[in-house]
Amino acid sequence: MKLVVIDDSPDFLGLAEYLLRKALPECRVTRFDPNAIGLPDAGHGFEEYDLILLDAELGASGSGVDWLCNACETPGFPPVIVLTASRDPYLAARAIKVGAADYLVKADMKPERLAQVICDALGQGSERSTTVQRSGRQGLATGATRAGNRSHASRTRSASTRAASSSPAEEETLVLDEPLADIEEPPQEVSVRGYRIAEELGKGATARVFRAERESDGQEIVLKVVTPELLNEAELLERFLQEAELVVDIDSRHVVKIYEQAFTDDGGFIAMEYLPGGDLRCLLDGPLPEPIAVDYLRQILLGLEAIHAVGIVHRDMKPEN
């Protein structure tokens, strides 16, 4: 299945491609930034794609909905899902009126939701004689049935418990009408291609941090690996993408260097500079001498000044950070 995403944000284009590949593993995704290469006319060759995901507002390039109004009349033009940053009933109604197959808020772009919306849109597209590749349908089925499998399992358990409760030995039958308590799973092993994991340094709500060695040259680095939960939250994942993009341009000895940011089959990571001296918490054994405390505070403020200059707010200042 061939999909194209049209959006004026490079960060969001990367996020959208990642989520689409999670939803539909066999799909091929093309990114289209109109601010970089211009908004094409309807005859650009979009008929070779099975579906278009189109941002409703394309910044300096204008309105995506206005563009769709003219483009959708082109013979062979694929189904279009209009994307928007906010819930706007008027915009949704207008998008559908001019020819969109569906409308989706970006914050709702979780893999299972994407698979279902694309499945529905392709169904409408086939009614308009849009061609869909066989391999694309198979890829779609893989993603779209995930939620269905869970629903089927739930119905099966429910039916089993009802049958058990109606048996002659009802008083001795354990009926699971309520969900079992969550069982905490042991930490999963982490593997990132190109790096050897040495030890885990810390764990937060959205990421795990490891000391690792870069296989290409043996350099010690720190890997910040996002948790699976973050990968399903479009807003958090977009913030993760922006974090590395903004920090990589900072040239300050008071801010760690970013070497790489990438996605793997299991998630995303940032490779950054390793500072072997430990954190400030390790040094706090009672009050610090005033000159040392002032020097540490001065260096912290210089680091904050550098990140504030590019629009980053730390939001979690504490000695261990």
C-alpha cells in the first residue's frame, strides 16, 4: 500500500510516517512538505498512491482543504483523510463536503485508530473506483484487526464465564466478571542497532536512560529510549522529536551534545554525550562550600540560558537531573 502525507511540519511528517508503519507494517509512506517543494497541482501523479493524509492548514502554502476542493475532481485521485490540530466541527464538515473520505484530529492518531480510519476510507475509495493494490489490503488487514482481536477475546471470555455460571456446579465455579489486577511485568530487554548497552542509568515516565558504547568507534554515550506508551501518544512523540532537533544546534559546554536521533522497530531513541562525573545529587553530602555552590549554580544557569535561547523549557530541575 502506498500512502502520502502532506504537511508543512517536518517533525510531524516523521511522526506520521512512524505511526503509519506501526499501524500498517507493509505500507510505503512518502512525505510531502509543500513549504520545501511547493504545493503541487492535482496532476502531480497522486493517482499512483492508494490514499493521501492531508493537513487542513499548510502554513505559508495555504489551506489544504481549499487545495483538496480542486484536486479531488481529478480522475483517479485517491481517497483523502484530512488532518487537523484541533477539533473543529465546521472544518470537519467542510472537508467532507469538498470530497474528503474522513477527518482526523492529529492527537487521535494512534496506530489502531489510524488503521480503522484508513480501512474505512479505502472502502469509500473503492466505491469511487479507486484502485487499491492487493498487497496493500493485506497490510491493512494486519493493522486493522488488532483491535478486533482484543474485542473477540473479550467476547470469548465473557461467553465462557456465562456458560460456567449456568453449569450445575455453579457454586464451585470461579466466574471472572471483573478484570484481574494488573501484573507488573519485568523490565524488557532493550536493543538498539549500532550500540552495545552497558547499564541502565535511570527510568522516567516516558523514557529509559542507558550508558552504552557506539559500535563504530567504541565511544561511550548515553541512550535515551522512549517507552512504548509514548509511541502511541502523538503529542508526546512530537515533543520528543522536537527535543533533539532543538538541542542539536546548541553549542555550549553546559548542554549535552546530541549525536543521533532515530526510530527502530520497537521505538525511538536519542544518542547523546556521556558525562562520567555523575550528577549533582551524588555530590550533596551536607552543605557545599559557598564558592563551589555558587560555581555550580552559575554553570546551571548558563545551561538554562542556552536552552531557553532556542525555546526549550526544562520543567524538571532537580539535583539528579
